[in-house]
Amino acid sequence: MAAEQAAPEGINAAPVTQWLVDNVGSVEPPLEFVLIAGGRSNLTYGVTDVAGRKLVLRRPPISHVLATAHDMGREHRIISALAKSDVPVAPALGLCTDDAVNGAPFYIMDFVEGHILRTAKEVEAALDDKAQRVAGEDLVDVLVRLHEVDVDAVGLGDLGRRDGYLERQLKRWYGQFQKSQEQEQEAGVFRPAPIVDEVHQMLVERAPNQQGVAIVHGDYRLDNTVIGDDGKVQAVLDWELCTLGDPLADVGILLAYWTDRDESGGVPGMGAATTAPGFPQRADLAELYAGRSSLDLSVLPYYVAFAYWKLACIVEGVYVRYASGAMGKQDGSSQLFAGMVTDRAEKAKSALQDL
């Protein structure tokens, strides 16, 4: 029998192994656990049994867990419900709500083969130019299909409030930004970022009417999907921000994360994944979505602006953690993040000029 390896932080190997054997089936110990993605977001672990079967375990962060965030039952419910749709998700295999097993709830998914692509170099090693084009187009097609899901038919009609999405989001993220600035003042690392306040007011004043109600992923981007060798999306991942609301918010965040080739700095292979030569450009994605959706896309610049501004608010929280020393020895990263806050807010303001 293979020797058991030490499990990474966040995994109590013996009780988790027993739970998997009892509740998932066809699991042969000993199991190997490997941290795939960590941080302040939910933690993701690869699990491999002695026969080579691969699973994925998701659990909340080890610390800094917010009372209303990191809801494993909610994530498990969403992917279980979407299995009934034509939106590709990893098959959900089980949910453990007993903290005695692993110190926090967790759920188990099947492992989906494919590529998670973050850099142009990774893209070019995995996909040819044709498959890259397919990936860009299929990313949009899957998003359209997600927004067309009948929320009541799949049992997600009570996932969240259906109306007032932008109002709630603006209040939530501005509150986060203000809290971060209060923490900066307490830590003696405050620096003003008035453009975030300015853009918030512009977004409040110019908010368009919500067009229908849809399942909103909340963080829809290339590296939150598994891409097959043919470029097709095999699974959409990371549903922790998912709710009901305005579908164009997902289009806005996809475009805000998308980097065009002329923005890559001219270093082949070193830029963001979407700068690889076969991918469509940002404007192409917007046109593809418009061609496959019945929504009015004339207001799309607003949602791109909202996405950039939301990212500015999120990065403000990263800035305060680095500047205050919460992330360890200061290495100058805080100034990088401070600049990113201003950059994202300026991009938001610029996008609003296109309305």
C-alpha cells in the first residue's frame, strides 16, 4: 500500500478520508491532498486516491471568514442545480456540513480534465490559434446560456433578490471600500483615493434599468473556467459570488478582465492569457454577446465601468492588508496596489464617457 503523505493545511486527512469513503463511494485510500488554489477566497484542493481517481474539495479559508461569505452549501447547491442545464459545471458529489470532520463545511466535485489558463505562455502551450478562437467564442456562448437558464425550473428562484442588483452591489462594494479606508486610518497608512468616491457617485446617478433577471456568476473570466484541448469550456468554476440579478454585470466583468493584445506590453508569451494571438479582442466579445442575446447592449459601457470600479474597491482591501503589515514584511507591494486602485477607477471613469 502506498504511504500516506502529509496533508496540507486545511485538511484533516483521516476524518476527511473516512467521510469520502462513506459518502462518495469508489474511493480507495490512502488519499493524496494537494492545495490547488488558496488565499482569502475559498480554498480548492485536488484529491487523488490510490487507484488514480481524481476529485476536488472546496472549503472556506483557514481564517478571516466572514459570517455571510464562503457558504459551501450555497456553492454546492448552485452547481448541483446547474447540472440540469446546458451550462458546463463540475459534477457535485457530496456536501459535508459537520465541522467535526474538517473544522469547516466542505463539498466534493469530480475533477474535470482540461486547462486553467492564466498567461499567454500557458495558452500557447495548450491551444493552437484555432482552439484559442474557439475558447473566446465559447466563453461568450456559455455565458449567454447561463443567462438564459430558467431560475425557477432549476430550483434557484430563491437564490437572491431578483431586482435592484446594481443598487445593492454599489452599496456593498462602496461599503467595503470605506471600511478599508477606515482600517488604513487606524493603521496609519491612509492615503486618499477620491476618484473611487467620484466614480461611485457617477455610477449611482447613471445606473440603467435592469433587463430581466438571470443567474449572475459574479466573477466570470477565462481563468475561472476549465478549457478543453479543442477550446470548448468544460466547466465553469468558482461560484462563490453567484446570485440572481442583472446579466450584463457578468459581461462587464468579463470585458474588464480581458486584456487585448495591444495592451500586453509587447513581450510575447508574457502577458495575460487573452493576449495570445488566436483569442478574439474585447470588442469582438461584446459583439458576440450582443449577437446571441436579446438584451440591449447600448448600456454595456456602464457595466464595464461598474466592473472596473468594483475591482478598485476590492484592490483597496488588498492595499490595506499589505500596507498595514497584515501580509508580512513590507516589500513595496502596497504602492503597487495603491496604483492599481487608481488605475481601475480611472478606467471606470473612462468607460462611463462612452455612454
